[in-house]
Amino acid sequence: MKKKGYGLAYDAFSMADDAVGATDDGSHRSGENRGATYDESYTADALEQCYYGRSHLINAKLFNGFTEDELDVLFSTVRISPQLFRRKEALILQGERAPGIVIIESGTVFSEKTHFDGSSPRLMHVYHSLDVILADAYFSDLRTSPTSIVGANTGQFVWISGLESILQKNGAPPRLLPIQHQFMQNVASILADETIRANNRTDAVAHHKVRDQVLTYLSNVTERKGSLTVDIGMVQSELAHYLGVSRATLSVELHRMREDGLIDYKGKVYTLLRWK
């Protein structure tokens, strides 16, 4: 498999080392190793260069509801560029123009927000395999990424661009008309998910007490997933970063909450036992 190179090196990464199982030797600096993060020369043939190929990629939400023939039309229309990423390297930096939508093929990435005061980046979300990222940026007027998307470990993603023709209200090629409605519905669903995630995070971090933050976060997640037991997709150090507290503080509070019969947890799986 031909490998296109890595993304941007990222120096403002503040996640605890044990969250991703490696240590930082300080060798990566912002601006170094700026391997091509996007290559417009790639077409649907680039699917062959993905780790798992089309059969894996079509499980992403962007491709829900299409027949095989419609997928053939879609993949012959868009441009696909598979890329590698490694830990602490950015797929895109906050404020940069998004050349397309990202689908994580393998591995995990963090969405981090840096504020003007220079404080440590705040973890906004953790994305995993088949998650669709940057739809909000790509379909906005500004086209700029609101956060930096940074590798938590080593993996692969694909840039998908050339989507404008599918979304044309007038003048779209006849072969694209049958897939327009489903594609717009998928994009709307992805954008709605991003909005809900952002609202849930705002709701949680608005509380001053760590216990209230955890309970609010778990309440929102369990309500949305329809189960009191959920895999939150984050280890403790990542959850602490997400809530803006130290790992030690969170660990102590989670232990107390378990003793008080509020929650139970193991790894990334949490059970909300009762609210009060």
C-alpha cells in the first residue's frame, strides 16, 4: 500500500502520556514534518490504498442509505486522499481552511480548542474509527476548522472533497440527482450530532463541582444512547481533560461516587446508578 505521509506536527498537545501509551521526547515541533495532508490528484481509485478499503469506509454515517450503484456514482464524483497520522500530529490546525471532510479509518484523534490567552488546549471530543469530522467546517461559509484535530495514536484517515456538486440546488448533473436527498440527510444528521455533543459538553463543564460535571455528562450520554450503561470512548485521563480537571481530582471523585452508589465504572464503560 502506498503511504502518503503524515499530517502536521502539533506542539500544543497537553494530554497525559499514559492516556495513549507513549511518552513525549519533545522531538516533534509545530511546522516540522508537514507531509502532504491533502492531495487533490486522488480520485475514487484511492480507495484501494485505504487499510480496509471501500467495504469498511461505507460504514461511516456519511454513506448511510445508499445502494451499491449509488455508492459507485458517489465515489466516482468525490476526491479521496488517504493519509496516515501518528500521535501528537495534527490532521488540521485550528483556524486552518478545511479542504474536505475527514473520516477516521483507524486509530483515535482528539479535537482540541486553543484559546487566545495561551492556556492549555481543551479537549472537546474524542473521535474513533468511522467517525466523520469537519463537516461543520467544510459546509460553513468560512471553511475554517474550529478546533485542531490531533492524533492520539497511530492510524489512518481519508480526506473527502469535491462534494459541492452533490449539494448543488440547481444544475447538478442528472446522475447525482437520485443521491442528493440521502446525502443531504446524512450531512444534516452528522451536523446535528456535532451540535448535541457540543451542547452536552457545555452543559457538563458549566458546573463547578466535579461530581456534578460527571453526573451531568453521564446523564446526557445515557439519555441519548437509551441505556444506563455506556462506553464513553474515553479513559480517565481523557475524561479529566474533557472536563478541565486534573486526573487525580477526577479519580478521587469517581471513587467517592462509586462508594456513594451513584455510578459504577470499568475502563471506558460507565453505569449511572442514580442521579442523587
